[in-house]
Amino acid sequence: MKNLRILLFVCLAVVFSCEKNNIEGPSLNDLYGELDIVEGLKIIGDSVDFENNETLHFTASFSKIVDWQIRIHGLTSGSVKIISGKSNQINLSNSRWDGSSTDLPFFVSNENCNVELTFEAHDDIIESTVHIMSAKDYNDENTVLITDFDDGWNPNFGEFFNSGMVRKIDDDGGAGQGTSYMVQESAPDGCPWDWLIGYVDYFSDFWFNENTLINDPSQVYFNILVKGDSTISISDNVPNSMLKIEFYEDENGDGNHDATSEDMYETGLIPVDWTGWRMISIRYDDIENLPAAPSSQGDGIRKPNEVYNVRTLLLANPNSGFAKADVDFLIWSIGSPILN
């Protein structure tokens, strides 16, 4: 009997010692409980002046941890910003908005926006409005603007376009950002003797913003707006227009690029198979989408702060006919792409 009591005591000790003080994983309430809005959606900082670096944020609280999404839709521009999270509270730490866009076009000044808060797996919808006094100015401490063409063509940039091809600055109201953009297109029948329609060299000495890029390729993004018209080759059933971007480094600091001793990185051919404006963003250390050119002869270390020239090229199959890819708003950004 004594041994039986000892065995029973040991078993109970083992059971209680195995109990955990903290419950791991989601609670039953978070998994199966009803969603109650404890505190409704509030906007802290309405009528915000984004141009002068003002921000706003949202607050709300719920009875359970839930996936939520705030969608801000500009009623004038049509721009959209998405802010999302998983929590039982929305606050400054997870909902700050600096006026940036998730989808083109960009927000504009003196614009009213609809705000919609929704939840995954729940039908609740909370709506509100916000007013933008002035839109975000992307030319700030976290960016280096190459050009937006609003001041016209910079004659210090280089260019070559085959005979009969077009490169011009237009301000017809169709800019991707601001007031002006650069038109690039072939002659009506294309360029039957060459793949190249033309290219532009954006030398770093003449960028609109001459701030030095940080020397961390994992944090540096090149962004460019490209406008396509979805022209498809009748003969080959492929997009007529193809864009390519090249980055030339000046590694010895002599103000030039030496192809025999310095690096050049390039994208592959980008089919311009869409209609309207689209943002292309490339992280400088993206080996897959921005490999070193086969002829690159530098040290193989990506140094965005040593970029001497950015070249954009418009190409098309000589048999494809008309090609077009307008561009606007060439800008470097630090930490994330412009659209985020």
C-alpha cells in the first residue's frame, strides 16, 4: 500500500509539472469568437499636408486579433493606398500614412478620399473620409530624383535615336507624375533596319537631385514610370515595344565609365505589353533582374553611390512595326520602392 501511495504521488507530480503556464497559439476567441468593434475607426490628422511631411494615422480596437485592411481611395486621382495588419488594435505603429500610393496614379492636392476598413472572414465594413490638402512630394531625404521632365529636356543628358524615330517632351495632360513626360516612339512602320529605336543617357552629374546615394545596394531602388500601348506584332504575336535599362558605375572616380575596368549592370528586355502608366522598380542588388553585363570588367561589387550613368533603351523587332514606350519620373528611393 505504501508503494502504491508513492507511485500515485509521483504520477500526480509529473502531470502537474507538465502543465504550461502560457497557452501557445491563437486563442479560441481569436479563432471562433464573434468580432465586436470595441472602438470605432478614427483618423488622427485629417486635412493633412503631405507636401510638408505631415502624416496621419488611424485608431480602432476589436474584441479579437483579426486580419484587417484599410483602403484609401482618392476621389479625384483614383489613386489607392492599402494599409493592412493582424492585431486587435490599429494605432500609430501599424497605420501611419505619409501620402504614398500603393497603386497608380498618385494622389493629388486638394483631394477627398474614401476610407474603408474591412476584415478577413468577417463582413463588417467601417467607412470614413479624409482630405488631402497637399500631395506628397517624393523629392525628399529618402529619394534622389533623376528627372520628372517638368522643367523640360535637360540638354546635358545624352541621346541617340535612329532616323525618323521620335523623342520629345510633352505636356498634354497625360503625364504619369507632374505636368510633363518624355515621348519615345518609332516611325509608323517601326525601324525596319535595326532593333534599336533609341536611347537616353541620364548622367549623374546632371540629375535633378544631386544627393549621393547610400552605398547599400540592398536598400537602393531605381524607379521609372513607363507608358505602354499594348501594341502587338501582327507577324510574331509578341509586344512590339521592349525597354532595357543599364547602370554604368564609375569605380575610380574619374567622372567617366571605362568598359574595360568598371562594372555595368543591366536588365533583360522588358516587354511593354500594357496600356497606360506602370511603375517599374528594381532593387540594385537584385541579381536575377539586374545581372552584371557579360562585358562587365569591374570588381563585381555593386555600388549604387558610384553610378555614373543610367541608360534607358527602347527596342523593337525590325519586323514588328510601330513601337512606343513613354517614360516619366525617374527616381531612386531608399528602403523601399516608390509604390509601397
